[in-house]
Amino acid sequence: MNIRNMAINAILAAIYVVLTVINPIGTGAIQFRISEILCVIPFFNRKYIPGMILGVGIANMFSSLGIIDVVVGVTISAIAYSLSYFIKNVWLNALQYSVFAGLFVALALYLVLGLPYWFSAATVGLSTLVMTFIGTFIFKKFGHRILPE
């Protein structure tokens, strides 16, 4: 990885963190994380995986679940980006990312806060799906103008 790619990854991570931290409804059972729009970028270009995983890890340090949320978020990203190596359709990748987010975040919320598992899985999964589909649409339509090669 060259200096330019490291800088772009750092910028993506920073943008993800800022968008997550300033969002008043970015954590919990009912969340709407605007920053999830960026999580689809590695489905278009794999060289941005480190930046997104770093961003998720740092942003999740600020959640009420602390280190558990860091581990869960990084695990979701690592699994989804690993599977994206085999799944070439960006829409399917956004879907699988959202399903993992719903299932794993709901498990953490259930184990730590005692929140209802299936309710949390549905709300987190659905909100993540909306955001990742918005991101997929944006980057599919305008990615060649937005994302560096």
C-alpha cells in the first residue's frame, strides 16, 4: 500500500468516525447510522477495506457498549469484506453486510443491555440495509467521480 492509499484510507476512517459520533441516533437498538453509507466503498474497491475497518473500530469506541461494540463492528466488517471477495454483486454485498450487522449487533445488545434480540436484529438490520443501499446507489452512479482510482 502506497502513501496515497494510506492517506485515503485514513480520510475514509476519519469521515466514518465523525459521521458516527455526531449522529445522535447512531447506536442502540433503533439506530440510523448515516456513516454506514460509506461501508459499501470496499465492495467497489478492496483497497479501502483497512480504512473502513479502522473507522468502524474507532467509531464504536464511543458507543455505550465500548470494547464489545468495537469487537462486534470490526468482526462484522471483516466477515462481510471477506465474503465480498466471492460475491461480486455490490447489492448482494450490501445485503449480506446488513444481515450480519443486524444479527451480531442485536446479539451484543441482548447480552449487554438485555434488549429483545429479534426486535434489535430487525431494526438494526433494516436501518443498515437502507443506509447501505443508499450508499450502493450513490457509489454505483457517481463512484467514478467520487472515489479515487
